Amino acid sequence: MNYGVNEQGYYGDFGGAYIPEMLYPNVEELRSEYLKIINDDDFKEEFNQLLKDYVGRPSPLYHAKRYSEKYGANIFFKREDLNHTGSHKINNAVGQILLAKRLGKKRIIAETGAGQHGVATATVCALMGIECVVYMGEVDMARQAPNVSRMQMLGATVVPAKSGSKTLKDATNEALRDWIANPVDTHYIIGSVVGPYPYPDMVARFQSVISLETKKQLLEHTGKELPEYVMACVGGGSNAMGMFYHFLEDESVKLVAVEAAGKGVNSGHSAATTFLGREGVLHGSRTILMQTEDGQVVEPYSISAGLDYPGIGPQHAWLYKIRRAEYVSITDNEALQAGLLCSQLEGIIPAIETAHALAYLEKMKFNPTDNVVICISGRGDKDLDTYIKYFEY
């Protein structure tokens, strides 16, 4: 079975580039150049150097002893929360800013939900001295205010998206409009494994460092580079794709992707895409998305801004369809409780996105010898207000 992308930009039935004619030159330039650029030795050297000296990689693989005792398995945390800027998003932002520089771009745009991708993009733009504009839903700006301040301090212009649900989907729409209006000098740093080809493949490649490191680190910890389970939360799905990437061909490794059930999958307030969605086109690619009978996008809901997305990356859609990975969902309440548990058992306050993956441990049964790796995709500083309101500290 082929899990990767083909030359037409498809993962099985999903992917492609469904874009307006005015975006064709931008996307075609990327498609024709990206592999040549990212496989160049100078690019790889600069990318790896920045990951090491600026981002702080490799991120640790931490054996969570109290979690292991609680769940009856060897639980490991892949600590993407320890990266510079506090999440996995920086891996892709570094890769794409280096790509944009080599394409001669003078201006960067991005969309963001939880704000972590916006912060990562603003960070690398400051590092490289390039203008940065970040689109963010008004609702997300209110619930992720610390990240808005960080972006502004880094020199980015944060533009509120005021249409629709005023969340990630709407920020993405605004960013695409900007790109159509500024095709020559602007590069759009998409933050997840979504969008028209080549973005899903490109972002997955930049994030694949997560699973590449994990294999080596697990070998050091356990004498085996393959765990029994690999788990991650999924909105669009970049941390999960990075976490799964180098395990895809190893059929013995069970891949578990945890979506946001919101107030319940059947509540009308959810972002459990694979459960509620159907095949269709969203933001330039054929994928699975939440939509009405006549094909209108259903507004997603999650307490977690980073999982509040009505679709899923096309590679995830394919892994779901062929059952290579299991796609499950966790409610707001379950995630918040799991965030508190992780804080008090391991001294690690996780992002609410990450807490969704941690919460699913409650629903799993393990053998004592099982090795389980969970991607701790981000730290919870940005979510303290939400946590505190929920627990009424």
C-alpha cells in the first residue's frame, strides 16, 4: 500500500489542487520548485542547523513514569512543547521561510487558529527580516490573546477574520484572498497538512523530523525503534502527520489520531471530521469535511482553537479511508480533565489540543510491555485562561 503522495498530488482518492485560476501561478511555482529546493544540500544544511541551534531540536522523548503506572504501559511523551515558540509549528515555519527566501519572496502571509502557527511564522519572519501578515478569526483572537500579543511583539500585523464562525476556516479564506491579490511577491505559509498540493506533502516533510527523532530515541530508551502505539491530536493534522510519517510503512505500529468532539459528536457543536464528514473539496484539496447536504461547509466547534477546523488533511483522509490509522474523538470536558491530570501527574501543562490525545488513553487497554508514544504538540500557556475558567480556580 502506498501512503505517500503521487505525482499528481493525490493520496489515493484525496488531495490535488482545486484552486481558482488566479492562484495557479503561485501554486504551480511551488509545485515545480519545492522538491528541488528542499532536497538541495545547502537548504538541508541551513534547515537542520536552525532546527538544532534556534528551535532546540532534537526535542526530548520523555518516559512519563507516573502516566506509565496509571495506564499500565510504557508511555512516552515526544516533547514538541519544548521547541522555541512552544509547539511543533516552528518546524514547518522554518522550512517554509527558507523556501520562500529561495523563491525570492518579500512578504509572508499565514493563517492561524490557536495562534501557535502565527507565532511561529512571525518568529521566522523576524529572524529573516521579512514582512509578516497573519490572519486570525476574531473569536480565536479573544480566546488566544497572549499569542496575539506575541505576534505583534515579533513585528507581525494580525488581521482579524470577521466572517462566518470567525475561526480558523475563516482566517484561511482571508489568507487565500490576500494571496490571490498579491501573487508575485508573497508566499503563503500554510500551517497544516491541508490546502492545495504541494502543501500537504511539503508540510508533512518538514514535520517528519518528529517521527525521525522518535525512532532513534525509542531505540535508546527501549532497544526497539518501533512502538506499539503512536498517538496525536488532529485538526488539520500537521503534528499527527509528523508523528506518523516514519511509522507509516511499519504496519505493526498502531496509529491513533484524536479529533475534537466538542460538546459531543452529535451535539451540533463538534469538529469530529471523520465521524461527521463526507468527501468533498475544502481549501484547495479533495478531502473529508463536515458539510451540509448541498455541500456548504458546516461550522466546526471545539474549545481548542487549533482543532476547530471542518476538514482534515488529504493524507489523513486517505489513512482513515484505508484504515491505516484509527480516527477517534474526545469532548471538551474530557480534554480539559486530561490537561489537568497531565499537569498534576507529570508537571507538564499541555495545550488543550494535546490534551485531546492524552484523554484518549482513558479509553484504551494496553499490555504492560506496550510502548506508547504521544506527541505533546504544544504547551498550555496560551490556554491557561480557558483551563482556569473551566476549573474555577
